[in-house]
Amino acid sequence: MFEIIRYTAEKAAEWNQFVAQSKNGTFLFDRQYMDYHSDRFEDNSLMFYLEGRLYGVMPANRVGDVLYSHQGLTYGGLVMDAKTTAVHTVTLFAELNDYLRSQGFRQVFYKCIPWIYHQMAAEEDLYAIARTCDARLCERDLGTCIIQRTAIRWERIRRRALKRAHEAGLTVERSTDYAGFWQVLNDNLRMKYDSKPVHTLDEISLLASRFPENIVLYLAKQGNEILAGMVLYVSTQVARAQYSSATPLGKQLGAIDILYDRIICHDYAHLPYFEFGTSAEPDSNALLEPLIFQKEGFGGRGICFDRYEWKL
């Protein structure tokens, strides 16, 4: 029923056009975003055709005999459009499993796209993998989200920090000074976690140049000094805090709070959701309690990022 082919660069325009008009895709699935780190992954993205029409795409990579929802992306599964039906999706996954076995795969790890990114109902894949693949939940990370129409008032500690920021004369601006912010971010991650950002400065600068309306930097300053910054990933439904960091002085003066006030309450208040990212330890999945405490102080509440696994 379905023709399943592996993505190649010659299909980029067709792939990107489908993602742009899909009901659950975001700019992360555009090949100009996905392919920036193509040297790190063996891409095995798939395209599904029904009666000659592109019906769905699946960002993926291969490691040995395992197919992963693309490991370079925060989320990702079957990208669908408004014409997708439940019956066809069940058939698609049954035929996908046959195809993968014929290609030497023995296991699948599948990351679904969180519902806040759906422009209309789009969980046919979750039903299909449970029914057809006997998929099991193998990992659950906790994100934090604000639904703007039911936003919760900020906790007192956050309101007081915002007041300090105003009293200290901090200003907020949209900027392209990624180098200035990356210094703050690198210093903070090294001191707190002995780690580095997922993206290098060159990579985030390249991606921001390709997606200037989707990847946006805000800075909080005192005079000309950068005290904090935040990189947003902006999609149709969601503004996501991809990176945020402050200097020691910025933390004292509420620099992060004044950034969130500008972004959540003003510049992106028109979007249905604001997402703070996840707050669990990568290896143990234990909550980073101070981190989620801060996010909940801004009115955020939990949303799950789920990963599934099945044998072929």
C-alpha cells in the first residue's frame, strides 16, 4: 500500500514543503536545520507515499541495527498532514516494520512530538505504535509549559526579582550578539555542570542566519554589560527557551526574570504556549529540583517528553 523510501538530498524541497504544511511539524524538521550536523549521524529519514502522494515523513538516523527518531532533535516522530487518517497510520507502521526488517533493523526508538506543537489533533502515531508495534514507554522526561490562556500568576520570589531588575535599570533587547551571550552561557555551564552547550557558537550562528524568525536571541543588560541572555526556538504554536543563562551579577539583579517578563508577557504572549525545556538529569532521569522550582515560579507546569521502544 505504502511506498517507503529513504530520504536523499534530492528530495529536500519536497520534504521541506511537506513539513511546512504539516499538522505537527516544526522548523526543526526542515532539512536546513536537520542537516547542520549531518556529519554526526547516519541519516536514515524516511518518506511515505500513498498513491503517488507524499503522506508522511519521519526524521531518523541509524546506529547499527537500531533506527532512532533523529537523535540530533529534541522531539520527532511521524510528521503528518491534515489528510492523515487513523486506519492508514496503523497500516503505515505495520508496513514500516516490514520495511525495516528487510533493511536489517532489529529495534526502533521513537520520540513522539509533544502535543503542544500540534496545530490540530495529531496522535494517530501513538495509537498505531501501541496497537501495531507493541511499543513500550522506555523514557519520560519532564518539560515545563505555560498555557497562555490559563496562565498562573508568578510566585512572589519571581515578582520580587523582576522588581529588582527594574530598580537596577536593566534593559532587554532583541539581539544578534550570539558571541557575547555564548561567553556567558559557556562560563555558567562550565561552573555549574562542567559541560558545554549542545550547539557551538558557529552552529547556533549558522542556524540563526537560516531561521531568523524562528531562532531569536534576547539579552538583558545593565548599560552595555550583558547580564543574561535567552535563545528562543519559535514555532507556530510554541516559544521555547532553548538556552538561558545569567552572570552571577545577573542572577542577583533578576536578569532572567526581566527576560521572561518581556518574552512571555509581551513579545510572545500571542502564542498559545511557552515552553521552558526539560528538567531531568540526562542519565538518571531524576528531577533537577532547583531548576524546575524556578520554572514553576513563572507559572509553568508539567508536560511529558516521551520515548518508546519496540523490537522488530
